[in-house]
Amino acid sequence: MLTIASHDQLESKDEAHEETGWKLLHGDVFRPPLNLEMVCVCAGSGLQMLGTTLATMIFALLGFLFHSNLGLLMTAMVLLWLLMSFFGGYSSARLRRMFKTTEWKRSALKTALLLPGILLSVFFAVSTLIWGEILSSGVPFGTMLALSILWFGVSTLLQ
């Protein structure tokens, strides 16, 4: 049997076709993520880490850092991490402001505290365990104190 579709049936099919494409997606694409603050913190920390890695590689390629002198390489990486904290905090706050929220300062502060805080805590815990061993020596306490002061005094203020 051959049936001929009426004008109303064709119109409803066109409307259904219109609702299956971009119109269904645009609400999900342009809304802020569920945990916007963590997205901003991770994006800022990722940019800071990327900048530190690229700057370290460029300095090593230019001949300023040698892989044989690990102390100089690690010192340069820590100093570059501190200097790149400005870019990490800025990008975190800028991303937060892009979604038109007012708590961009809190996002920049969390960028300064979250990842470096976790890394410094793990480093301090491992150094404490190494200090307990009689035969081996870990990072001296003065160096740990200097790293903590650099983190709180420089990195947090640059954010």
C-alpha cells in the first residue's frame, strides 16, 4: 500500500530533524563545568608546569644547563617554577573570569597552594623517612625550610 504523507506529518518530521542537531548540543557546550574551580586550578597548574618544562628545555638546549650538574638543573627548575607561577595564577583567574564569576582571586590562590602543597608534602614526608635512616642522608632541613619559604613567599605572592 502506498500512503501519502500529509503536510502536518512532513512538518513534524522537519521539526524533529531540527531538534536533533546543534539545538540539542548548544546548551551543554556553552555552560560552565560542574566543578569550575578545579578546572581552573588544573588549567593554571598545567600551564605553569608546561612553561617550566619548556623554559628548562630551552635553557638546556642553549647550553646554560647541563645534565651532568643535577644540582644546577634542579635549582633552575625550582626557580623557573616560581617564576611561572605568575602565568599559572593569571591563566587560572582569567579562565574563571571568562565564565563571569566573581571568585577569581580564590581560584588563583588555590592554584598557588594545591599542586605545590601536595608536592612539597610528599617531598617532606619522603625526606623525613630518609632522615630516619642512619646510613643515608636526605635533603637537609635548611633546604626544606628554604623551599617552603620560597613557595610561600614568592610563588603565592606572584599568583
